[in-house]
Amino acid sequence: MIDRTLSIGERATPEIKPSRNGLRLAVLRAFLASVLALLVRFPFALLFLEGVELLPPQWDGGPGLCHLPSCRTGADEVLSARRWHPAMDPVFLSRVQFGLTIAFHYIYPPLSIGLGGMLVIMESLYVKTRNPLYQQLTRFWVRIFALTFALGVASGVVMEFQFGTNWAMYSRFVGDVFGSALAAEGIFAFFLESGFLALLLFGWDKLGPRMHLFSTTMVALGAHFSAIWIVVADSWMQTPAGFHVVEAALRRRAEITDFWAVVFNPSSVVRLAHTLVGAWSAAAFFVLSVSAYYLLKRRHQEFARASMQIALIVALVASLGSLVTGHSSGLVVAQHQPAKLAAMEAHFPAAAPAGMYLFGWVKEDEQRVIGSSIPGMLSLLARGDASAPVTGLSAFPPQDRPPVQPVFQSFHAMVAIGMALIALALLGAIFLWWLGTLHQTRWLLWLFVFAVAGPQLANQLGWFTAEVGRQPWIVYGVMRTTEGLSRAVTAGQVLGSLVLFTLIYLLLFVLFIFLLDQKIRHGPLADDLEVAYRRR
Ligand code: HEM
């Protein structure tokens, strides 16, 4: 047993020779994990490919939902008949349920995406330098990664269920488009991620360092591919492309005409970039928070300093990246979803130069904002000219406008957090690399401990802006949210499942915090260092 920590740069040259039996076992475990993962995910993807036709007709209230323009209003009448209290609107409750479950779910994927990437950096440093400290880092953060991955999978399955139960009409309409993306996610991304995860977790003393690094890289790639397909599917709802609508037997379906136009729809690339840097930011500030905590408590200091150094570089790149990609996202919104852009800045005149608010409160009935703004800034950012007119909310009929106050507030809160994260990362960099006093500056370390909430909040607010800003459309300009609801679902049923889901998700969250707390309290294990010295 080695009882000392090597410093960064000190070289140890262990070579781990893979044991054949152990390797076989690890590969078998990886294979079984992947098959299990696919068995869980594939039926749901299939459900989409088939446009939920596999379900019995009475599942969504039987035949007869008419999506033809002449009978669209029928959907609203049926809905109001199923509303036994003004607040008990099945559409509203289904949206609350989806929002709540996806908000809980989205705590975990950004962490596993970002941590996956950081694991590759940490283990690459180990393979390059053979300094066991880097392996200790990798092994500790792998345990946290595995926890977030498990919670992400457990909380994600509910999403796919809900499409069938609450949003059957929508699922029918988008089945061809969404099914392909979700199936691709299940087959390529999830398979890669969960398959190699077994090698990553159980292969430490069975694989050579390079082979292990390869597994880590595949897991990280899998997590990123997963994000690609989900973001593609979501972006298609925002800026649909590469499809035509088939009207048959009183039912509308979107059918793919150009797969690559679906994948590269106008908003998918920028949204993916912004989502990924948001995920990297979440992981980097999480690692910073734990490392700062160890330094404040004077525990695992060597480990914490090395973790902090890597995380600070990632945090710096990701927080600046959020601003750059966020600006690009804004340009795409301006071009393709002008009503959303108008709501984000509460810009009411049909066509006039627009400023950008630093903060404010929207007085919707008076069509004005009480707050502080930079005149002409929105025009400058969106049109390249401070006096250029920007389309405002009045240019759209009231039934086609998104809710203004929530979109305005969530957008501004996200940007404010983004700016604060940039400032904090820059401050950290100055104190670490210029002044060299970061590890002793307790107030800054405490700031880093609490900053873990920043990217998490910004991620939630970002999705809220994007999805509430898309309203009243479920597929922008093509299908209204009210049309997407399952026909048979009543408000009471949705309320029941909403309460149940809330309880289950709360339980999952408490479990996550409990396990996370335990792992952080234990800290890196002595064994994490020792493996690097094991010769076989
Ligand atoms: C720094 C300034 C920022 C700007 C200017 C900005 C801009 C935007 C815009 C315009 C959207 C809406 C895109 C759409 O509806 O199509 C958006 C969404 C989003 N933002 Fe930000 N953002 C910033 C910071 C952040 C930060 C710090 C995070 C997380 C760490 C974040 C995470 C998200 C997410 C997850 C979405 C939803 C996905 C998407 O639509 O891209 N944003 N952001």
C-alpha cells in the first residue's frame, strides 16, 4: 500500500497488464448492461416510430381527433368539456407535469455530460504523466459520474412514458420525426455510454491504462451523442424542417422528406452548442464547489488543488462559451421565432427599434416594462444596427403570443447568472494564476462552494425560456399545444399522476443528495492511488 501522494508532474511508470479472465468478465458485464439498457429504452423509441399505433384506439379516446383546419376548434371544445374547474385544465396540468419531470431529470444529464468530458481530461493527464494523483482524481469523479448517470436514466424513462399517456396526439403527429431521433439516441448514444460504463467502472485493474482511457472516452462520447439526438428532436419542435404533413383519414402526420434537414434544422447546431457548454459549466462548477469545500475544511488538499485547477480552466471556457453561443442562439430566435424574441425582451410595438433590459417587471396590460434598459441594444444585437426595427408582440394576434412575463424573467435571470459565472471564473483565474492566493482566499472559496447552483439554475431557466417562449405551439407554427394532448386524459388523472411523480422525483432527489453527500464526505480513497502501482 502506498501511503504518500505524488505531486503533479512527478512521474511513476507503472504498467498495468490486463488480466484475460477479468477482461472477459468486464466485457460480459458491459454487454449485459447494454442489452438491459436497450431493452428498457427500445420499446419507447418503437412506440414513437409507430406513432403510438401499437396502443389500442380507446387509449386516446378513440378515432376522430380532427387535425384538419376546418375542425381544429373541436379540440378546444372537447378540452373545455373535460375541465371541471377552471384551474383543472388537462393541458395546463399535463404541461406542469412535463415541465416538472423534465426539470428534475435535467439536474443529472448536464452533470454526466460535463463530468464525462472532464474524466477524459483527467485520465489523459494520467496516461501522459503516469502521476497517480490524476488517477485518484479520475477514480473519485467516476463514482460521482456513475451516480448522476444512474439518476439520469431513472428519471428519464418517465419522459418517454408521458408522450404516450398525456401527449398521444402529438406523438402520433411527430412519430416519424421524433421516433428516428429517439431510436438513434437509444441505439448509438445510450448503447455506447452504458456499454463502456461497465468497463469504466469495473475495468480499473483489468484493463491497461490506454484501454481504460478509451472506455472513458467512449462513455463521454456516448453522453454527448445522447445530447445531440435529444437536442435535435427538441430543435425540430422549435424550427421544424425536412418534413411534409400528410393528411389522411382526418388525421395529420409529419413525415420526413429530408432526414439531414431534420437533423440540421435551423436551430439544432446553435442550440446543441449552447446546451453542451451549459452542461460543461454545470460539471465544472460542481467540481469547483467540492474542491473548494475540501480546501476550506483542509481535507484532501493535494487532490482538491489538482481538481480545482482542471475545473477552473473548464469553467472559464464554458462560461465564456455560454455568452458566445447564447448570442448565436438569440440570432436564430430573432430570425425564426420573432414572437419569442419579442417576449424575451417584452418588446410590444409591431416594428420599432428595441432596447435590452438589464432587469425589469412587465406591465402587460399597459404594454410597458418598469426597469432599466440599454436603448437600441436589441436592435444592434439582432439586426446589427441600433436604429433598426425589431418585430414586436403587437405584430402577432393575441392567440399566437407566448406568455410575456415568465419568458422575460427567465431569460434575464439566465443571462444575469451567465454574467456572474463569467465574473467568478475570471476572479478565480486571477487569484490562482496571477496572485497565487486562491487556496487561501476563504471568501472566494465559499463563493465557489455555493456557485454550484448557478449553472444548474441557468440551465433550468434556459429551457424554460426556450419552451415557454415556443408557446402556444407544440411544433412551432405547425401544431398547437392544445392539439397535442391525449383525448382520453382527464384533469383528475393528470393531477393524480402529477402528485405521484412529484413524490417519486422528490424521493429520487433526496436519495441523490444523500448518496452524493456520503461520497463527498468519504472523499478520494487511498485505494484510488494504490491501483496505479499495481503490477500484474
Ligand atoms: C451568458 C449569457 C447567455 C445568453 C445571452 C443566453 C442566451 C440564450 C437564448 C437566446 C436562449 C433561447 C434559445 C432558444 O429559445 O432557441 C437560451 C437558452 C438556453 N440557455 Fe442560455 N444564455 C446565456 C447563458 C446561459 C448559461 C450560463 C447557461 C447554463 C449554464 C444557459 C443555458 C441555456 C439552456 C440549457 C437553454 C435551453 C436550450 C437552448 O435553447 O439552447 N444559458 N440561452
